[in-house]
Amino acid sequence: MGYRVSLLRLLSRRERLRRRIWHLMENAGVLTFPLEVFGRVPNFVGAEQAAELLAQQPEFTQAKVVFVSSDHVLRRVRELVLEHGKVLAVSLPQRLISRNKCPLLQITERRAIKAAVKVDNFLRYGQPLSIPVDLAVLSSVVVDRLGNRLTPRQEFGDRVWQMLVDSGFVHERTKIATIAHPLQFADDLAKWVTEKDVKAHLIVTPEEVVRVGDGNGVRAKTH
């Protein structure tokens, strides 16, 4: 009983932290479409610059298959995967999944890229995923410089990452990246996360790269 109460308290504290970040970004005027941010991954001014910076990192350039979450903030990342001639792996949102539809898809479109990366077009341009992912770009609401991250979900863990793991599309060298606005950083999320919350190896903002290794975040400013 005590363990369950502790988990419920942790869930409540996580939600308060997410709400603080949502309020902070809203009050700072850094949000862009869709502006209704509560309960979602924030899309922020500068997300495209962060995507371009991510595409310059070796974790991206060396990857052949890149999974990218379907959130709007990662739209430019999905475009860059296809523009660089890589395989884009995606997951269908819950509203598009049925018994007859594979939730994990791969897209290799090279001409109608802007259309192919739209969530509602995943089924049109995608085929069932059949190859392992080298890099997974996951969305976050809160991050810290040690790679800890919180998603919008009230539950523990990251649904899309777990789907990749359970389906056998993750290998021992698969890296995890996320992009974030500077206002999404918390000092230390260690007390807010559990073993189910997957950490990022790489956090990219519009102006810096935080590369995580051996428990320490290494900050690299861009010029």
C-alpha cells in the first residue's frame, strides 16, 4: 500500500513539474502552432534550428534508419531524415491504429517529403517497419543535462520507445535524441523519474548540444 501511495505522489509531482514548464513557455511567448500546449509536447520557436543542428551530429549522420516521434515539434526532423536519404521510421497515433494496421512504419519518399512527414499521410507513404532503428528522436516536455526526460503522459515511461523495444527494432547501438527549448530544462530530474523513463543520449536546443555519457552531460555551444 505504501509503495502505491509513493508512486501516486511521484506521478502528481511529475504533473506539477510539467505544468510549470507549460506555463513558463506560454508566459515567455516561445510557443508556436499548436498553441494549446497543456497535455502536449510543446512546439517552440527555434525548433527548426534545433532540428538542423541535430542533423549535423554524428549520431544522425551515421544513422541509416531514424525513428522520429509524430509530434509537431519534430516535423522538421522528419523532413531532414528523408532529405538526407535515410529511412524514416514512425509510429501511428492511437487514433489511426486498428487491428489491420501496423503501428510502426518506414517511409522512404524522396519527392513529396513535406506531405510524407505529415501524420495523416503516414499510412499513404509508409510500409510496415522491417529494419532496426539506429537513432530514435523522441519528444520531451522536461529534460535535464543528464539525459533524464519526461513526456506528456501521466504514466511512467515512453510508449513509442517501448513499442520499438517490444517489436525488436532496437539494437545495442541505438541512440536516443530529443530536441528542447532552453526553458524545458530542469536542474535535476533524478528524483522525478523511474527505470521506465528512457534517457536521452543527446539533447539539442537551437543553440547547443548536450551530449550525455557516463552519467554526465557535456555541453557544447554552437557558434
